Amino acid sequence: MSADEQIFRRRALYRAAHRGTKEMDLLLGRFAAAYVPGVDSDGLRLFETFLKLPDPLIEGWIMGSRPPESPFADLVQSLRRFHGL
């Protein structure tokens, strides 16, 4: 793994765990700790794009109050499964 990829992974882990609300920090941070180390570079880029979305949108997807948009459907399903939702 290159130094750039290591930085990219650490940045994704940090951004997931420091969203600004405790609930999202826990939901995304715990998932990221399990997901990011083993994901390929395409999955990591998708996750990084996902993290740029607003918290209310992500929270609605995770809690199931609205269906996730493509291309995030599989990622959201993984998040929901990870948290037993």
C-alpha cells in the first residue's frame, strides 16, 4: 500500500468519526473502522464521496426513512447490516 493510499484511508477514518454529531460519529466511525482497512481503492473513493453528503441525508438512509440513492445503496445496506438495522 502506497503512502498516499495510507493517508487517504486515515483521512476517511477521521472524517467518518468526526462528523459533528455524536450519533453520526458513532454510526459512521465504528463502521469505517471495520470497513476501511479491507476495502479496495474504488470502494474507498465511494466511501469518501459518501462522507461528503449531509448528515440528515445519510441518517435518513441508515435509519430507513428514505431509500438510498445510487451508487450508495450497497454501502448503506452494509452500514445497516453492520449496525443490525
